[in-house]
Amino acid sequence: MHGSTKTMGGLTVGALVLATAYSVALESNGWVWFSWVVLAMATVSMVATSRSA
């Protein structure tokens, strides 16, 4: 994987931790999880693109 792909993966995992902590501490918010899913899909597309190139 390229450096930018590894960085994006790290941000995605960090965002997952933050979204989980937010949901536990306050309450589950659909927009938080929707945003994380969009970020995760962007990360998966970056991984797929970097492997094929």
C-alpha cells in the first residue's frame, strides 16, 4: 500500500473509535455512522485502486 492509503486507513480506524466512543458516551447518531460509512467506502476504493495500479 502507498503512504496515502495507509494514512487513510489509519484515519478510518480512528474515526471508527471516535464514532463508537461518541455513541457510548452520548447517544447513537445516524449522521456520525453515515459519515463513517462514507469514509470507509472511500478507503476501500483507495485500497482497490492502489492494488490494481
